[in-house]
Amino acid sequence: MEAVKHGGTAGKINVNTATQTELETLDGIGPSLAARIVEYRKKNGKFNTINDLKNVSGIGDAKLDGIREKVVVKWLKKQILVEIVDGDRRLNWCKIVDWRTNNFSI
């Protein structure tokens, strides 16, 4: 199970990386709803907040309240190093810090 182990989220399931089987361990989430969560994530991208789960058919306020304390939304942080060149000249290196917002540092 993809259990998050830091930031006060120990043992919670990351809905951005959980498999259908992992989602099925949540109370009230059966195979068809877990499959819809995974399909929604594949089609629309990762969830930004726990409340975004309500965009999945079958998850309303009551269902979300039942799992809210057992799930977390975490993004895997990736840093990408990009070489900036002009012809044969390397001008600089640019490190993309947050690819979701295109923030970068040089």
C-alpha cells in the first residue's frame, strides 16, 4: 500500500498514486468506485485537493466525509535540469522546481 509516512499523514492512502486494490481498502469504496477514481485520475490528471474526489461519480459529501481522515493528496516532486544553449554555447542551466506551475530557478 502507498502509505504516506511524513507530515502528519502516516498510514493514509495517497489518492494520486493508489492502485484500485489499495483504494478498495477504504470503507465504502468498492471495486467499481475504486475503478472510477483511478479512471478519473488517468483522464483528468492528479487530484489537487481531497475535495476534488467529489468530481468522481459516486462520491458525495457523505462518502467523502467517511474517507477524509484516511486519504491524502500528495504530488511527487520532481526536479528537472535543463541546459539552456545558444548555438554551440551553453548559456546556463535551469532547474525546474515545480513543473505544475512552470516555476524555475537558475
